[in-house]
Amino acid sequence: MRYTLSPKLHLSRLPLPTRVVLTCFVVMIQAALLVAAQKYTDRADFTTAGAQRYLHGEEGGATAKDDELLAGESEIEGDALRVRSPRKSTRQLVDIVHPHLFTVPIVQFIFLHLLILTRLPDRWKIALTLHAFGSCAATFGLPFLVASSGAGATPFIVAGANLVLSFVGVGLLLLVELWRPARATDSARDEIEPQRPVV
């Protein structure tokens, strides 16, 4: 966070070891995102109908009991989910959502702090930040609506897609900014307007 206090400093001017560490971090987060997507697609289809079937259940399916395993754990073996999907209980949804509500915003916080050190205009940084956290809130809030009423499956899929795109887009932007050399105009401006000391 100390780096973000200097408005003239950007990622390409960080020390080489720092840029290597940040590059490895961003790449590993992208790989983790791919694994997480595979985990979801093994349990449900990434479509409106698939989300509604997974969360709200199919007609004739029993409601999942509160004392069952976390959603999906009892369905890993075999194709039980594809045959008949019960509606997810509130307790199951809380068990699914609450760890993500701790981890995803933390990673977003790190990514978006690094975004501050890019050469994007401030309005784009603010827009991407609001987009990231808004899609996160919708992705982990809408499942409760879908499970209880069956409505909201389409916004849930849209929010999830936007959350993925946020991570991928910001991650790629960070990688480009980490290794793209500083422009001559940036250096000239910094000579005229030297960086303020960071305390």
C-alpha cells in the first residue's frame, strides 16, 4: 500500500524482484480461477437453466436437509446432480457463500490496489473497482433469491460472468503494466513534477 501513495509511480518502475513476485501472484490467481470454474461446471451447467436447477432444484426434487454435507460433496461420485437436484437449503447456501465472501474480496482488494499503480485514468480505475465489487456482491447474494423463489437465475449468471471477466481483465492489465516499459512522456513529466516523498 505504501507504493500507492505516490501518484507518479507505476508497476513498470517497481524493482525487478517485486515485479517477478507480482507476476507469479497474478498468474497463480488466474490458474486458481480456472480450477474454480471447473469445480462449478462439474456440478452444474453455467447457464440460466443450470443455475436454477442447481440452486432452486427440479420439480419433484426434495429440499436438502440442513444436516447434509456441503452442497455438491455428496454428489461428487456419480451423476446424481444430473438426475435430480434438490433445492439448496439456506444453511447449505451459507456454507457455500461465507468462505468466498472472505477470500474473494481480499484478492480483489490486492488486485485493485495494484490497479492504482497502472497508467489508466482515475475514472477507469474507479469504474473497474465498482464493477468488481458489485459483481462480487451480486454473485454471492443472488443464490439466496434463486434458491428461495426460482427467480434471478439470469442476473446470477451475468454477475458470475462479470466477476470472472473482472479478474481476468484486471489480471491481464496488471501483467501488461508490470512489463511494459515506461514511456518517455512519463519520464519527462516526472522530471517536471517530481514524486512527492512517501512517509
